[in-house]
Amino acid sequence: MKSKLFLIFALCGVTSLCFAVDQVVEEIIARVNDAIITRSDLQHEKEQLLQNDQQEGADSARVSEDEKNLLRDLIDQRLLLDKANELGVNVDNEVIRQLDDMRKKMGLGSMEELEKAAEQQGISFADYKQNIKEKLLTQAIIEHEVGQKVSTGTPEEIKQFYDAHQKELTREEQVRLSEILISPNPEALRQAEQQAEQAAQNKKGDQQVQPPPPPEPTQEEIAAAEKKAQTVEAELKGGAKFDELAKKVSDGPTAKNGGDLGYFKRGVLAKELEDKTFAMKAGDISEPILTKQGYVILKVSEHVKGGVPPLKDVEPQIKDAIYTKNIQPLLREYLTKLREEAYIDIKPGYIDSGASPNETKPVIATGPGTKGGSAKPGKKKKLGIF
């Protein structure tokens, strides 16, 4: 792939030819050494950015600033990856470890199953692995080249940050729940879940196709489910581990994850469940509760109290914030240095907001003693790619 990119790079010594190649392949908006950044790369990054900003509730000023720096950030990443390659950084073992952690969380038995699960969701497993690898490589370079010089704050700075950011540190009360669901009719429940997934994929305009409701369970099925739930409750009281039992007997879609449902704030759960679970402490397990899906046994794996947490509880978070603040100017200085050592060319109409006035465009050697465009002593001529 690299050789192909280099070939295109070499062919594009003349601007008009470069534009012709762009039109055939894809619009190339920047070249960083022997790598390219396309309009599709920029568009994909923009979509990810907007999604992240929406999740974090970013205001319009921040969204605008982030969009302005999109190309800069893509160039930053390319420069860091080039430096990782130059230094021979290897993160393959960490990539495998992270994928294996994900496999375990999803309750899958092998990497092949993880790959199939990704493909079923329309995700290229190879691209996903590559994204993880590139993220780890850039993190490794930042830590090696810049991070070691950065302070996470003295005790006094940490206390000052804590006192100055009480509003941001304030959190709502919430519980993290796990479930074991015993359904009166597990097969009907599974079919209903599959139909719901299918309906979500088959939208008609703005309206989703609603799947038919599952059949009502008989009294005998409800009684059998209650008896099974009581047996599970007895096993838990006898010392059985909740997550292991959930994987074995739960009929809920969370079974493969040990029953983990995630965090819930007040006002999200049905009132009966909220009153019960918010009165429980971390580690407490409820009795079987009859719901529309069947009998559910809930465990409060974590109970986060509302208000400003003690300093010791948020000290790691504060250290991360101080580190992030302190590293920004040093990282930008380092990336500017990388720009000045690299060959970067931007298509007219696009702006690298991190550009340095000391950058040089690719140099094509001319005159005696040159062959195949390689730079040797002799007359040189600066020639922009675009």
C-alpha cells in the first residue's frame, strides 16, 4: 500500500497531473510525507467529532473550534504515526489484550466470534483493529516524547483544582445494576428481541415498524418461572457469584455480560424499581421481582451518592485533568517541530491550523547528479504538490 501511495506521490510532481489522479482515485486534500489525507477521511472525522460533541453537550463555540482544527488533528496523527514507525514502536500485544478484554465483556468464546459480531454490526474488524493500533501508537509516542516531562500536579495544585471545580465535580446519585431475568417463555422473549432488532433496521420514513407483542404467558409458565427464580435466589444466598449465575441462567440480553445493565440516575427506572434499588447498598441483591418480561433479580454493584465526592475519590480524575492541561502547550510545541521536519502539502482551500511558518514543501531535485527524483547534492527546486 505504501509503495502505491509513494507512486502517486511521485507522479504528482505536476499540479495538473495530481488533480487528475485525485479525480480518478479520490479527492486528496493533504499529503504528509508519503501518506495522504482524503476528503473522506476529513468527513469521517467530522462525523465522529459531531457525535462526540453531542454526547458531551458541547456548545456551538466549541463545536466550531473543533471543526476548524479537524485537518490539523489528522495531520498531527499522521506525524505521530510516522514517528512511531521511525522509532520502531510495537503495540501489537496491547492491541490483542484490548480485543481480548472486549471479547470477555461480550461473553464471546473466541476472536473469530468477536470478528463475526463486528461484521454483523456492519463494522470492518480489520479497520477496527487498525484504529486501536493507531490510537495506542500515538499515545505511546506522546507519553515517550512529551508526557514524561509533564506534572500531574502537586498536592497543593490538586487541592486548589478541587476547590475551584466543585460544580463540575458534583455528580447525581446513581446506581449500577446487574440483572438475572427468568422469563416464563424464554423462546418468545428471544423472538421478540430479534423482531425488535429487525424492526429498528427496517424503518419506513421516520416511523419504525413495530414488532408484534410476544404472546401472554400462561399461569403455569409464570408459576414455573417464579419457582426457578426462587431457586436462583437461594443459590445466590448460598454464595454463588452473581455474574457467573447470570451467564448460566439469565434469559435477558445482558446474560453474556454477567447481567450488567450499567448506571441509572433517578427518574429513569420504573418507580417501584427505583425505590427498591436506590435504598440498597453496593453488593445488595433483591428478591425476585415480577415484571412484564418475567421475574428479575437485581444486584446493586455500585451506589454512587450525589453531591461533591471526597477529594480522595476524585484525585485520579483531577490528576488527569491537570496532566491534560499541562501537556497541551508542550505537545503543540513538539508537533510544530515534527511539522518543520516533515514534508506537508495542503490543497488550496484547506487550512492546517497547526501549521508552522518554518515548514517546507516537498523538494524535487533537478540538475546533475539526480535520478528518479531523489535528492542529491546539486541544484534543487522547491515544487509544491498541489
